[in-house]
Amino acid sequence: MSQGHQPAQPADPELDSLCRAALAGERLDAGQALRIYRGLDLPSLGMLADAVRQRINPGDRVTYIIDRNVNPTNVCVTDCGFCAFYRRPGDPEAYELPREVVYQKIEETLAAGGAQLLLQGGHHPYLKTADFAALFRDIKARYPQIWIHGMSPPEIHHLSRLDKRSVRDVLAELQDAGLDSVPGGGAEILVERVRQVIAPKKATTEQWLDVMRQVAALGMRGTATMMFGHVETDAERIEHMTRIRELQDECGVFTAFIPWTYQPENTALAASVPGKATVAEYLRTLALARLYLQNVPHLQASFVTQGMKTCQVGLAMGADDFGSVMLEENVVSSAGCSHPASVAEIERHIKDAGYVPQRRNMLYQPLPTPETDRFGNPPRQRAVVSSS
């Protein structure tokens, strides 16, 4: 937890100047960011990122959300090399969830205190915009309180191709049917060299960015993600962040940035990239994201992919959000990565790291719990009058 300490000053005068600039909120260019990433030791980089975090999001609150990742289908024709979740059409393990199963999952989510569905799946060759719009309408008719955080940019782009309609029209129809916000999945690394290696059939960098541009134009918000630790270079990670930063300057669509590491188990890409990014590499990248993306308000440490202990450390290295109490997750768990946790466990880990847990919604507005009011503040203690 931050105690107001200033990061140690590096001996290199140029590096010292860059650190002071980042601390003051000055914008780093890509070369300067790479210089900091490679030049600072991990503790110094983390302290610098934490100081920036305290300027952007002061205090000891760490947020989390309760939601459920519902995948309407695992049928996909995109064949991403890093994905262990998808199945080709006709595969014995391919599925499309019936409505009754979706409703059951929503009931369980509401019973657990959740109010959001993270709803995304494969690029199905036959399910079109109208099919998903019908699903959203049916969900909202039964559960108007449920927030639908759904359909990543590549899915939206895929629907626009199937329908032979513009991305804007597809989004407008889904929004009218009940779509509330758009998750930043499918970004991977927003560099075409990388995408041609790991996901050549998926939406391009420009197409991903344009979907989010249209999301903003329709008054919705979204998140930005980065899956790293495969074939990209350090400079390409920063190029990815640059594209996110530029779009945020343009339209302010992103509520948060969520980086996580490639999980190789059961993936085709594992033959050429068998290992994972180290914990230190994850933490360095998380910290750099806080320094470089100062126009994105929140930074999430993803315990679903990184585990609790790593994310506790991440809270002292720029992150202010602990991610989701994900009641269901099928994508990264298909790649052998699973770190399930209850609300009590997440709150305990946040407290053990020295912070105050706060439940939130997708817009980062505090939600009341039995321990807090609607503003996220502890209830006032009533005076106890002794009868003696």
C-alpha cells in the first residue's frame, strides 16, 4: 500500500528526468516509456507507478465487481492460435446455449450479488446481429436490472461482415436491444505484425479501434485489454498502449485498461511459444501501463489470470482495481489457467494487502454492500446507551 513515499531516484540523470516527468503527469513518448521500462529496477518502477496511481485515484480504495462470463457459443471460425476455448462448426464439443441455461446463469449471478453479464463468445458463422439482439431483449425483459457488458470489438466486426452492414448499425441495434457497454476483448496486441502471427483472421488493429470509436459515438463505454507474453516485443506492447491512448484522447471511451499474460496450455501457439511471461514481467508491464496511460482512469490487476498474490503486489504497482468475482469463466480456464475466488476471498486479499475493498459497477460507480452505503462509505456507528 502506498504510504506517501516518493520513488527512489535513479542514478542516470536522463532516467531521473523521465521519472520526474511521469510523476508530474507529463506524457511520455514511446521511446521514453521503453527507456523507463528497461532502465528501472522492479521496485523503483512499482513505486513510481504507485505514486502516479495515487495522483489519479488517491486513497486506499480498491474496487472489484461481481459478474459472470457467459459465452453464448464456443463455435468460432477465426482459429486464433492462442485460444483453447473455441470449437469449429460441427465439432462434438461445439455448443450454443439455450435460453433456459442463460436464464439459470443470470439467476445464480443475481443470487450471488452480481448485476452484470460479461457476454461474449466465438465468431459463429450463422448467428447474426438479429440473433444476439433477440437474446439481449429476452434477458432485459426478464431481468431489467442486469447490465449487459457484451460483444467484443472483433465479434461486432464479425457481425457487420455477416450482415453486410456498418459497425455503427450493428452496435445501434444491439444497444437498442439492451447492450450497455462493450468489453475490450480481442485486442491482444494492436500491432499488425503480431496479429498476422497469432490471429490473422481476426479484426485488424484499425477495425478494433473503429468499433470502440463507434461505441463512444453511441454514448456507451468500454474497456481496453492487452494479452501479452507471446510473440510481441517490448516496443510492440508500448505501441499497443499508444493506440489505446490515442483513441482515449479522441473519444474517452475507456473506463479501464486490463493487461494479462498469454496462457499457452492447450493452444496451437504453444508449439512455438511454450512458456509464459514471468510474474516480474507482468508486474513491470502493469506498472508501465499506469505511467503511460494516464488518460485511462483505472488499471485492473487480473487475478483470474495472474493469481491472488501477484495481484496483491500489483496494487502497490499502479493498479487500483482487483477485477471480477467471476462466477463463471471458460476462456482462459480452457488454457489451463483458473483462479476462482469468492467475494469474501477477494475482500480478504484486498484488506491483507492494506487496502479498503469497494464493490463497483462497470462505470466504476460504488455499489452498496451490507458494510457500506450507496456512496461506498461505511455506515455511521450508532451510539449504544447503557441501561446500567
